[in-house]
Amino acid sequence: MQLSVIILNYNVRYFLELCVLSAQKAILNLDAEIIVIDNNSSDDSCAMMKQRFPHIKLIENKENSGFPKGNNIAVKEAKGEYLCILNPDTVVAEDTFEKVLAFAKSKNDLGIVGCKLIDGTGNFLPESKRGVPTPWVAFSKIFGLYKMFPKSSLFNKYYAQHLDENQTGRVDILVGAFMVMKRELYNELEGFDENCFMYADDIDLSYRALLLNKQNFYFHETTVIHYKGESTVKDATYMKHFREFMNFFYKKHFKQSLFFNLMARFGAFYFSIVKLFKGKAIIKTAPNRYALISDNELIREKLGAILQKMWKESVWKMEK
């Protein structure tokens, strides 16, 4: 088997349905499987899967085991030569898997391949490609120096700005929303670190691939929509999580950084002040409010035609 698509779900029933529908279409010309693993969702995600996709393997965890452990459980059931770790709040294009697999097979010492991600409004997501978040790189990210000096190699490493969004090339870190790699490599890495704090699991896995002298790549020739619902405004809570996952990463791979800790604490204070003057954070549209996924009937009747039109019009590529 060429490919196993692993989709870990937790309480995003409508996103999951949309994701599986797009993934089904994208594997039509491949010897591939889709495995959905549910982390004890309280919505009707599992009931929907059994009704709408009875032929797709569904693993029902009895607890929310987290992103790393959930994916590791699913991969043990996978049969593909390659794996795709795919978020349930994504929509892949018809050509995504075929193009990424062709690219992957052309590379020696392959690590992990990511692709161009856009949000629900068509904006490029810079986390599609990133650098190793050393203390200095993290500093340049937190305080927005990468925006002020996008061409400077001193400040632009967090989002791997040496590569344009429409330029394929080597990068250090890829995002867990879409990762393709050989199953053999995933097993050699022993999968995601189940002790990993949230947000650091994809960074850790990408970095460990580099330590094995593998090459990670950002591939721009296909585009995946990644719907995201988190707050778009940084605040003290965001900084707390950011500091915790960076400390996990440093403790595991480097020495803990006093510089980073001081900088992150100052950043938390700074963003708290900013939030105070700006008011409440702006929250992106909730999943059940998107036009494409407002209810089951709308998905069944209109999704295929809408996606086909989008593909024909090359909305996915966003180069123009």
C-alpha cells in the first residue's frame, strides 16, 4: 500500500466530515487507506463516521489521549509505505497526495514533507514552514521582528522566510496539520513524543528527523485549507503556552534558556497590556458557521460541486 492517511479527531464532527470527503477524493488514484482515530469525542463524530463512511477504519479511544499518543495508536494500524498526519480541520485538494508522494519519492534521505497551507479565507499560513526555534529565533517571533525585517537572515528564521510561500525547498520544522513521511521513518523516530506539551509535538518530531540527517521539505505545488478557530490576538495565556512548549523543547534538546524565560515573561506582560487596551481577542468563525459546513444536508448536496469548481479555478494554488 502506498499511503495511510491518519486523521485524529476530537469534537469537530463537521470539520471531520469535510476532511474525510476531500481525502477520499484525493486517494482515488492511489493504493491508500484512511484511518480516523477519535479521542473520545462528546459530539456525534463517531456516529457520523459509522453512518457516512462505514468502509473507513475508525478507532474509538475511550479517553482523550492527546495528539501524540492518538497518532501513535493509529500509525500502529497503518499499512502504507508513507504516512500523512492530517488534521481533521483541513481540506485537501484532489492532487495533494499524488503530487506530494511523487515529490517525496524523488528525494534521498527524506525526512518530513509539508505543503502550502491556507486558512478558510485563502490567506497563506506562515507556520507551513518554520525554522528551529532557538531562543533568539523565538525572540524575533514573539516581538514581531520577523515582520519588520522579513529579508534579514538575523530575524526571519522562525517562519523560514528564506523561502517564498510559492517556492519549494528545505526547511527545518513543519506543522502537524499536514505531515507526510515514510512509515519506516516514523517508527524509527518512535512517533510523536507522548510526554510532549501541546504545540511542541510537531516541532520535536521535525527536529528529531533532522538529527537523523534527514531532509525536511516545504512543498508549494499543492495547497491544503486549514481552518483554525483559535484567538488571533496574542495575550498572556498564549505566551504562557508558548513559554511552556519552548521550555519542553529546550529541556529535551538543548540547555534551558534563562534568556528565553526572561524574554517570554516580559512578552506575557507586554501582550497583557496590549490586550487591556485593545479589548477582547477576536475569535475566528466557529466551525458550524462556515458556509460549506453549516449542516449535513448542505455538505452532501453541495460539497462535491463546490470543491470541483474550486479546483478548476485553481483557487487551491493561490499563485496568481
